[in-house]
Amino acid sequence: MKLIIAMIQPEKLPDVKKSLFDADIHKMTVTNVVGAGQQKGFQESYRGAIEEVNLLKKVRIEIAVNDNFAQPTIDAIVKGARTGNIGDGKIFVVPLEQSIRIRTGETGSVAIG
């Protein structure tokens, strides 16, 4: 089992969701986050004062998958999120030690579905 964590541009979320649905991956958790990477932010003038914005809005997607779905999930995220520009995001793949479905008590890969 793997936990796939992706940080993407907010405007790419509909494309990533469509790509995941096309790959038959429907279960995910989506969170709005802020962060800094290679983009390093930008400067903006607000009421005459210059402010440096170095934490940019991103979307974090978390998907728990069985091992055979890991690569198709990664490929779908890349397909939906890639623009070729700095700031497209990152994908992290983490081993998932245990999964438990609260409703039934099922554990392991059966609990992921």
C-alpha cells in the first residue's frame, strides 16, 4: 500500500481530477495549502507598501492506493498537472503501513478498496 501526496497548482485541480477519474481512481482527499518552492513568491504593492508574498496557494491531494494502482495514479496526476513551468508541483510516494475501514473494521488493502 502507498500514500501518494501531490502538491499542485489550484487551477489544475479540475484537470487532475478528470485525469484520475479517467484512470478509475475516485477516492482522494483535497486540501488547500500554502507553501514555498522554486517559485520563491512575488512582490505586490498594497496601499503604497510593497509586500513580499513568498507562500503561494497550492492544493494538496492525498490518495491511498494498493501497490498496483500507485504508478497509474502518479501518471494521472502528472498528466493533469503538468504545464512545463516552474511551480507545477511535486508528488511524494510514501509506504502506507496500515489502513483500517472504520465502518467494517476491515484492514490492509481490502480497506483501501
